[in-house]
Amino acid sequence: MTPGLMIAAPRSGSGKTTLTLGLLRALTRNGLKVGSAKCGPDYIDGAFHRVATGQMSVNLDSWAMPPALMAGLAAEVGAGCDLVISEALMGLFDGVPGPAGRTGSSADVAAALGWPVLLVLDASGQSQSAAAVAKGCATYDPRIRIAGVVLNRLGSPRHARLAGEAIAALGIPVVGTMPRSDAVALPERHLGLVQAGETGDLEQRLNAIADFVTANTDIDAIRGLAAQGAALPSEPGRALPPPGQRIAVAQDEAFSFLYPHVLQGWRAQGAEVTFFSPLADAAPDDSADACWLPGGYPELHAGQLAAASRFLGGLRRFAGTRPIHGECGGYMVLGKVLTDAEGTAHPMAGLLDVSTSFAKRKLHLGYREASLAGGTCLGPVGSRLRGHEFHYASVTDPGRDEPLASVVDAYGSDPVPTGSRRGSVSGSFFHVIAAVP
């Protein structure tokens, strides 16, 4: 397997994304071909990875993906590359209850794939105590190896020396000392970073981040920390059966949350994919035999979508003879009404009986395992799927449709019905990551 390196931290907000993007762009500018990955259920960071390198990026998830699928995706993203850089989620060891190696933590991914860890430490408000944090991370889980440390948010050269010498005394090399800087921050909104496609000056921002990382880390030493991945039993990245032979997929700023590994898997199984933009008032390709509305930010464009008569009319005609599935934001648009943040109710496609609202935000977040309550384009009744929910909108009226599935969370909750299905149309707030074999 291609040499790989995991960029991780003890907690969120430590600087993982800044370091990852800076390294990806800097190494690419140096003429290397770099693959990338994001641990866990995250649509947004991987899109930035792809822009930084011009190469494929995938999600790697030890809870939702069978081990052989995860290994196969890692092999695919590294094929023909000089190395792979994977960005961890949250804190390195953060996950959910599960069997060994299947907790969803980034440590699971690093251990399974044999990738060493480059630890980013936010050293603000401490000096030598950063070494205690580094030592704890290095000894907490014997499956992984902390290969080096980058110190972040340093206030002065003295600060860097105090923390750096204490960590080096542990035998862990310090390969970067990054000062406090607001100049390399990326804009954010309620689900995380503003999407890569909406960041108009992204190229300039990525180059500035690469310049910052290059000036404050030893790029060659970091590249040298990457290690050959483990030789593992793997299978091609076919996470989900395609919903049709020719699939029309909505894609624009309102519908952008479709995992690359799902899309690549459909194509690998012989499906053709066409894209259309609801925000441009385009209808799904009439030659398609299935339509997929991904999640995204329809709540920010509800008025424009409600006025998109060609899109809504085409969607309704399509539903008369062929399956349509909506995930999260796509589910909201398939319903009767979407209420925006200001409390304005916008009529949607009306293909499902559900009404949703973004007016009163409530975070719904976490892994889910779904069992289909009826046959849909996702699979036959009883099919099990693993994925997650991440949204602030709520169902204000579930309507009278049959549920799409029953779901449980990763903590052993009782099964509850979720989503809607009516005729050939289905949807829910559940994002699929992979089918359960």
C-alpha cells in the first residue's frame, strides 16, 4: 500500500485542517502526487482536499464501513500516488461504543491501515505541559505510533522552545512550530466550513495556507514520517448498490453532500451518472432511470427552489414512473413545506407528505444503523445500512407516508421509524455510508 500519514490531534479545533490543507497543497506544488482521506462522516473537508491536490479524496470510517471496504478505499485513493495524507476527526481516540477496531475513531483507522500519526498540539496557554499531552497520546493506545508533533498557536520563540524541548526529550520529533495566526482561517457556517465550491478565493487561500505551513514546518521531515501501509484483505470500494443503471444526481450549492466513495462505487458497478442543478431550474435527465437528491443547504435557498418550476415539475413527472431518493436536504425538498430560518414557509415538491423547518434549530447528530421497512431503490425490505445524521432542521409534520426504515444509534437505542416512502419516492435525514454485508 502507498505510504500514508494520519494528521490528528487530542481535540477538535487544534489545527488539523490547516496543517492538512497546507501539507497537501505544498507537497503538490513540489511535484508530488498526493492522495487524501478524511476520517469519519464529513462531506466538507474532503472537498477542500480535492481542490488542494487535484486528486481523489475519500472518507474512511471504521464504524460504518466493513474493514475490507475501508482497506479497499485506502488502496484506491493511494493508487499511483507518492503518499496519502489522512485527516482525523475530532480527537484521535474519540469514537462510539463498538467492537475493537470498529468504534469510528481515527485511531482505529490509523491502526488498521498501519499509518503513523502526526500529532497537532494546540500549545496556547501551556508550555512544557504540552509534553504530558503528547506522552499521553503516545502511550494510550499501543496499536498506533505517534511519529512526530507539530506545535500550533505558539506565542513566541521562547514558547516554542519550552514546549518543543520537553516533547523532544520524550523521543518524539517536533517537526513544526506554527505561531498564532488568523490569516489562514477559512470561513464557517452552521454545518462547518463554507463549502469549497462557495469559497471564491479558495486558490489564494490554499496557497497562503501552504506558504504558512511551509515556513513553519519541516515539509521533508514530515514526508519522511509516512510509512508503508499494512497489506490487508480488501474489496473494491462498492459501498452501496446503485439505485439505477443511469442515475440523475442533483448537484449545486444546495445539493452537494454525496460521498465520493458512493459515487465511485456506483460507477464501478456499471452505473452512469448525470448531474443537474435545481438552483439553475434544471429537471433531472429524462433518460435516467433513478434520481438522487443529496443533502446540502436547501434551507439557504428555499425561496429559489420553491420558484424553480422546471425543476419541481420535472421531479414530479419523473416520480410518476421512476424512483427518487432524497437524503437530508434532498428529503426536505421532496416534502410539502420547508420553513426557512426567518420562519417563511416555502412549498416544495410535495412528493412526500413530510414538512420540515429550519426556523428553530436543533442539532441532530450521530451514527445510525437503518433497516429498510419496505423495498426501495436503496434495497429490498430488511436491508441494513450504516450512516449518520447531521442536521439542524426538524420535522414539523411527519405526514401519513410509510416510514423508510427503522433506525438505532451506536449506543444501543430502541429502534424508531425514520423517513418517508410513497410509491417510488423515498427519503430521510439519514446519510448512507455503506450497506451492511
